[in-house]
Amino acid sequence: MNKPSIYGLTIEQMTEWLSHQGHKPFRAKQVWDWLYRKRVTTFAEMTNVNKDCLELLDQSFAIGSMTEAVKQESADGTIKFLFKLYDGSLIETVLMRHKYGLSVCVTTQVGCNIGCSFCASGLIKKSRDLSAGEIVEQIMHVQHHLDAVGKEERVSHVVVMGIGEPFDNFDNMVDFLNVIKDHNGLSIGARHITVSTSGLADKIYKFADLKLQVNLAISLHAPNNELRTQIMKINRAIPLEKLMPAIDYYVKTTNRKITIEYILLRGVNDQKAQAIELAKLFEDKRHLTYVNLIPYNPVDEHGQYQRSTSEDITTFYDTLKKNGLNCGVRLEHGTDIDAACGQLRSKQIKKDKVAAK
């Protein structure tokens, strides 16, 4: 029987659970301290927690529920981890080095059903959601790696942009955010966390109402319905007429800037006319909008798409700027390893199938 990860409990949930088992509330803070400050990997190392409590925790929860299957390290310091879950499923997590700190990109689902036509993550359909504990454990595994290196580095930023649609696993994703933000534990600042969605409008309203102070990014990739439907099948169910009011509500409710993610695909969505159309789409909230232009990482299975030329990227950028929309071109990380999200997982699954024959 698989035991749930203890990392899935917020401190409030852990306090309540231990209290129901007859233990004092302060035990939760002790356990929390051992997990996130001292970062132990076994319950036996929690030396100031009484034996009965430790036995109960060990019977009920796992600290490590995933194992490292592959680790790729890039010349620029990026590290891509492929983790094997308790059921044999594979997920990816990426550590990236920036001038402002160390950022980790986490996965929220095993596979993805959104079906973006350019994306490696969607090559394998969703089989299940990750638990909150499995999402937190990705951060902890990376932090344990950093601890072992011994340079006293810590994860300072988190992006929820890995395999899967975070808002399709909403409750577990929110529990994850509350765990990593907690000042008693990892204490990662809310404004250092970004959650990305392909545009689940109903969840954008819900996320706005929570007022978590966490950054929100929308994977848009096209300025009109015809083009967006062509490259993102979710637009059939949630066209711009539904998505844009949700974005308006988020901006007005939170008064926080929103990031628009826009992958540039050569000859598809990277022309000057489309940049003008994108600027017009956001002209009424341009003071609270930032467009993140993303050079495309080619995927073998999506050979119909290529990276935009440097000239087209520059023209697109300049056009947005001239039309009053703040933007930037995302710096690339890990270009000498399997850079596109989902590529490493897809390749490993293929290798495993060949080996099994």
C-alpha cells in the first residue's frame, strides 16, 4: 500500500491530523521544522519528537515517495531531473540559475490533456494528477541536491509550468503553494512564485478570489481565436471571449500584473500584424500586462513548427514596445540538454518500451 507524502500537508492540516491522533499541536511545528529547516529524510532523525508520534507518522506517511531516474546537467548550470513516482510514472523538474536566484519549475500532472500542438508535454495524455505532496517533494529533492553540494544555496523562486495544466489540479496545487510559502518552512515569497495556465477561465476567477499574492501567467500564444484554436485545442472550449473577461477580473480583483506567455513559431504567429493585434487585445490593461516572448525549442514529433528567425523576434518585440505593451524575450536555459518541457520524459518512455521488447 502506497503511503501519502507528508509533504502534502500544510502546517494547519498537520496540526489538525496530529490533534485527532491525540498529540499536542506543537508537535506539528516540530515535525515541520525537521522537514523544511533541517531537511531530514527519515522520521528517525527527528530527535525531539516522541517515539509514539514518530511511529504514527512512519506508519501513515512517506517522506520520500519518488526516486531520481535521470539527471541532466547543462553547461549553463541548468539541471533537469526525471523522477520515477511510486507507481512507475515519470515526471520532470528543472532547476535554473538566474542572476536573481535559483528557480525550480515543477510538474503538476502525469501527462497533459490540454493538447497544445507545439508542446512535448502533451505527447503523452494525462493519466493522473500529482498529489500536493508529490509537487512539494520536487522542490525538496532539488533542495536536498543543493544541500549535498554544500554551497549553502537554496531554492528562491518557483514556477509551476512543468508537465500538465496546474489549474486542472487546482486544490492540490493550492495546497502546494501554501506549503512552500509558509514562513515556518521553506518560506519562498509569494511574489517569487509564478503559476501558469493555458486559460481555464473558471479557475482564473477562483484563483483571483484567493488573493494568494502569487504571480499568474497565461499561455496565450496567439492574438485571435482562429490562430489560437489552430495551435491550442483548448481554445475551442474556452475562446478569447471567455478567457479575456477572466483575465480582466483577475487584474481588477488583485491589482497585480499578469504575464502573457507567447511562444514564437516561425511563420505561424510571429509576424508584425499579429504583434499589433496582440497589443490591441491588451491595450486597456497594458499597465498591468507583461508579454514574455519565448523562442521555440523544436520537438521531433512536432516537425511542422520551427523557431522564429532573430529578425522576426526583434520585429515582434519592437512592435509590442511601440504599441505600449511591456515585453521581453525569455533567456534560454539548458539548450544543450532536452530543453523543451516533456522531452526528457518522452525519450525515456520510448527507451523503456524498446528495452522491454
